[in-house]
Amino acid sequence: MSPRAHGLGVASVACGLLLCILPALAWYSADLPTGSDSLTGYGASATTWVLPVAGGLMMATGVLCAWWRPPTGTRVARILGGLMMVAAVVGVVWAARAALAPGIEVVAERAGKAAAQLDGDWPVTVLPAAWIAIATAALAGMVGILLLTARPDDMIGADELR
């Protein structure tokens, strides 16, 4: 039983929970002549639906890791670390894709005149929730790497898990 694996499991669950929550927060903002407007990750980018799936895999892996507490570097820890790495890579790629190329077109219309659009170019600002999602998925990848690598202290009495 490894206390290190328990801590890594708790970190995995925390990262997974964050990846499930962050797409529901505001990811994009634009200042318009009619006022400021923002969109959530779900509202603007169809790619963010993948993040809760990756977060769910992270949480499941974290619960198993905290429950079993396998010594790092053993077969069980390598399997859990591999699952964590897959979820982390998917999370980083999809969160980065949504943050770096939001694919949002800003259209401002005059009140009462739906056909009359205001001319102008309004840039879209990517808000911190998008960057936090990328960092959270990367942190989960580091947790996976720590599960994969063996530590001599964890290997004492680990023969039954191999």
C-alpha cells in the first residue's frame, strides 16, 4: 500500500472534477457597441463536450488509485497511469483546440432592426477558464507519469501486486 498512490488518486479526482466543471463556465468574451457578451465553453465550441468524458475517466482512475493504493511502477499502477495519460492527452488537445481556435463570429445588430448589422471587427477574448482547463489536463498528465514511474520506497512489499 502506497500513501503516494493515495495522494495521486486524490489529485486525479480533483483534475477530473475540474475538467467536468470548467466547460460550463465562461470561456469567451467580446466587447460590442451594444455591451459586453460572453459564452461558455459549451455554448461556443462543440469540442468541449469531450472534456467531461476525459474528466470522468480521470475521476474513475483516481478513485481506483486511491482505493487500491498500488505502489508506483507496478503493473496496476502502470495501467492506471496509462489510463490517466490517455485522458490527459485528450483533455489537453481538445481544450487547446477550443481555446486557440474558438471559431466564433461576432455579429452586432441594432436594436429593433434585425437586418441592419453594425460594421466593425470585434476580437474575441479567451477567458481564464479555457487556459485553466489546459493546465488541469496537463497536471493530470503529470499525475499519470508519477504513477508510471517506480520509486524504491514504494516497491517494498509490492510483490503481491505484480
